[in-house]
Amino acid sequence: MPNSGSTVSITIRKRPWWFWTFAGLWALLEVLIVQTAVASVRESEYRAAAMSWTAVAVLAAIGVLGCLFQGRSRV
Amino acid sequence: MQGVNRSNYVESEGKRTGRRALLTAAGLIAAGSVPAAVALLEGTTNGSGRKRARWVKDVDRPTLGEKTAEFKRFSGSNIFELHKQLKTERDGVGALEAEQAAKAKRLAGWMRQSKPGFRLPDHQLSEGAWTLMKSIKPGEGLLSWTRVAVSTPDELGVARHTAPPEEMAQTVKVAARLYGAGLVGIAPMNESYVNLRQARRDIVFEDVTVPAVTDTKVVIPRTMKWVVAIAIPMDLDLLSRAPTSLGDAATGLGYSHSAFTVASLAEFIRGLGYQAIPSVNDTALSVPFAIEAGIGELSRLNRLVTPEFGPAVRLCKVFTDLPMACDTPVDFGLVQFCRKCKKCAESCPSGALSFDDEPSFKTKGPWNNTGHKAWFEDSYLCFQHWQQVDNGCGICLASCPYTKAARAWIHDVVKATASVAPVTDGLFRVLDDAFGYGRQHDPEQWWAKDTPHGVRG
């Protein structure tokens, strides 16, 4: 046990203010576009619905990647 | 906990709890901001009981339609009569009749071939929708200028209804909405918007208290100082199938609902102890009254465009001596948008709509009233195209970016942004095309829909 008694220190950095701003905007956009996609189907605007669902997927992917990237840099 | 600095861990736990609270707060704010934004867009009710989105601003004068001394009462020629006259002048006697015979033959052929949108059920759906409108005559029956069946306050042994003008306006608007109005506003009477003639009779204003229709003239009392302007929304599911018989059914239904709405409202007003004249397309120009009542703005179509339903409305009105608070015109950035958009002009198969960047005083023919500024249309070309399809066309109404069902929030966000930031108008036009709005929907799919249809579309 060569390292017995030694101390390991982990610092978790606080998320910056802009992270929460972006997260809020992201959530708002997702809600708006999901509502648009659902409503477009009801309006029989199928092209608008397809584009909206694509936008939802792209935005979700950006969100997940953003969280992963930001999460790694916190430790 | 060996190997981990305990004090750091505790501090980290504290931060984590704080972040959780922050995250919860952020979530609540995000969740709360949606209804807050909706409420902001929803707007408030003003003194005369009209509820509009905040981005629809009340203004002192209409944004388009500036008038000169040349502006005068319109002849009131029926568009069909005018077209017949022009057709005869251009193509000779009997040209219109020959054209209509060819049209009837073509329609019958399409029905036999079951051409989508022009099959027998499509055509008869349209005929059914027109029933009420085709069975009325201005000043007679349902559209009588005097009471049809309602009991007057005198007959009921009560005094006529009185209230402050704001309250009266609210009462009339609520009743109009019940009878089918999508939008309703009050404008002051303007004699210059009233036609000169109706069914070969002069329309005159006289110092009498009761309207009258005689063999030689129709009399509007000068005491009728108020106009209830009404917009009836067209069925967007049908209109999106234009130019077919299904699209025409949206027009017929809009007119028939208009007739029912103004007839019912006129009887309601008479029942309160006042005089009322119901009018659909007859008697006076509907568009300027609707603009002054704040229902919408004049557009590139040279028709009214409303913030809520775009141009997909049919207009009608009721003249009355019931004192009410008047509304003001509105500005929601439409004229700026029309300058850049031009989608209606590009979509028009007959090339009847103007591509000019700016509106002008230059009219295109006798169907336009002189002395006011507008993007004037070539009604002759428009009517010629009508002869190629069923009764009407409607592509311009369906293609306008403001013609949207009110289900998606994004439409309100776009309209609100366009109203305050005209710099975005070009972008919104591009996006409208990219998202496929304004394209013709498959006529055959309409019959397969299992949802109930209604006038709201």
C-alpha cells in the first residue's frame, strides 16, 4: 500500500452562468419546436411537421453533446 | 470516504444541493415562461371589449389606403355584370356565354373522369355550402332592412335597452361572435363607402328613422352612424385545396355564414329597440369599414388581411343607429411585410396581382375605386382564371404567409416578430416556402379525414 494515507483532491467546478442561459434557451426552443411539430400534423402541414421533428432531433443532439462536453470540463 | 478530502466532499455536496435548487428554479422559470409568453401574445381586452395580441397596435389612421379628393362613392357594379360588359367589349357579343358553356362542359368532363377536387361530391359539396348565400337578396327575406320575426321592446312592454357606448359595443360584439363572427369591430358610418346603386335602385341617405326599400330607391337613415364590421373565418382545410370545388366550398361556406351572422345580429339589434341593416357584399364596400374597425390592414391583394386569419375571411357588416364606442385601425406590420413578400403575386396563376414594390394611386380598371392608394389588382385576369376552374380560385388567400391555423405557437411568434422587426420579413418569407406552407393539399385526402370540420379550419 504505497499510497496509504495520501490524500486525493477532486475539485468540481461550478457551472458558469452562461451554461444555464443556454440551457434555458435550449429548453424553450425544444418546447416551441415540439409544439410546432405536433400542431403541424394536426394542420396537415406534413412538410412543416417533418422539418420541425428534424429540428427537434438536431437540437436534442446539440443539447446532449453540449452537456457531455461541459460535464467533462467541470472535473 | 478514504482517499477523498472530506471537507471538499462536503463543500461539493453543498454546491450540488445549490445547483439542484438552481436547476429546479431554472426549470420552473422555463416552464413558466411559456404561458407567460402566451399571455403576452394573447394581449388584453380594451375598452370596447376587443381582445387582440399585443403586437396588434391601435393606430389613429389606416396604414394603407390614403385617400384624395378624387375618392367617391363606388358605382356598386356587380363583378359578374362588370365582367360581362368587359368581356363583350374585348371579345364581342356572346363571348361570355360561350366561355361559360365551355366551362360547364369542362366541369362535367372532370366529374365523369373523377378528377381529384372536381368530382361530383366535390362540386356538390361546394353547391351545398353556397345554399344560403344563393337564396338571399339584399333588402329581402333574411336580409330584410326591417325586422323579420323578432319582438320589439314595445311589443314586450319594456323600454328599449340603453347602456354606455362601451358596454353597448361589448354587448353587440359578444352577440356577433356567438352568431359566427371570428373578428368584430365598430366603425363610424362613412357615406363615401356606400355604393351609389343597388339592383338598379339608387342608395340615398335621408333624415328618416326607419330604413326603406322601394321600387326606385333604397333609403339609409342618417341616424345610422355606426357600422358593425365582421370577419367570418374561412375553413382552412378546404381553402388549402384551392383552386378546386373543395376550395370553392370554403368561399361559399364563408358567405353563407356571413348571411346568417348579419341577419341574426340585425334581428338582435332590432330586438333591443334599434334599427339595423344587414349586408354581405351588397350596399357598401366592406373592406374600408373593416379597416377602420381595426379588423385588419389593406394588403398587396387589395383585400383585407387580419392578424389572426390572414386574408382567409369573408367580410360582412351591419349598419345601425345603436350608439356604440368605435374602434381604431390597427398596425401589425403587414404593409412592410407585403412590400417584401409578394408570395400572393407569385402564386397567382393569372398574374392579376401587383408586383410593384410600393402601392400607388394608379388603378387597373373600372373594378377599382379611384382616389385611394393601394396595390391594385387586375380583376379581369382574375375572373378569367375563375372560368378555368370551378366558381372561384382562392390560391392567393391560401398562399399568404398570414393564412395559418392557430394551432402552432410558432405562427404567433413569427407574426409578433415581423410586427416589431421588419428586417426579418424576408427571412420569414423564405422559411414559409421552406416549410412548405401555401402549397395545395391533396383534395382526395379531405374526404378521408375523420376529424370534424368547422368554420375555424
